[in-house]
Amino acid sequence: MKLQHGVLHTILSMMTCLQLVDHMQGRAQSTQSATKAAFRNGLITGCSENRPKEVCICFGDSVVSRYQDVQLTAIYIQIKKNPESRKMFFLNHSPEMISCMNSAKRKST
């Protein structure tokens, strides 16, 4: 039960964070591209340690396309604050990873 409580707390923390940053939509456009690029590059770099670069680029592009800059910033902060959040992030985005792996597999055959 303790593990479930921890996971629930992590999910609620991330949801609260994302709801709060929804109110911060007045950021400059130039900041948006820099934030998305940095988040995308971080995902690609980490992913490339275990997966083909083509898969990682697909994954990075897919993930950042789902979010606005302030949401990516909140996700990054939450992941740094709570290690469980990192697990939840990758669990939540596993369909994108599977899709990218399948797409790369189809291209190679």
C-alpha cells in the first residue's frame, strides 16, 4: 500500500504542477523553442545510450509535441525533485516509445 500511495502522490503532484503552469501561458515564443529543443535533446541523449538514434529522435519529437513549454518545464522540475516522477514519466510515455520502435523496425525491413 505504501508503494501505491507514493505513486498516487507522484501522479497528483505532477497533475497539480501541470495545472499551475497552464496559467503561465504568456511566455515569449522564443523561449518555447529553446525549452522544447532542450527537453527533446535531453531525451534523445539519454535514450541513445540504450536505443538506436532514429528511435530516440522519434521519441523526443513525439513527447515534446504533446506539451507546451511551461508544461515541459514543470515536468523537468518534478522529475528532478522526485525520482518516482521519472519512472511515471517514462511509464506514461511508453506508448510513444513502442510506436517509435515499431516504426524503426518497419523502415529497416
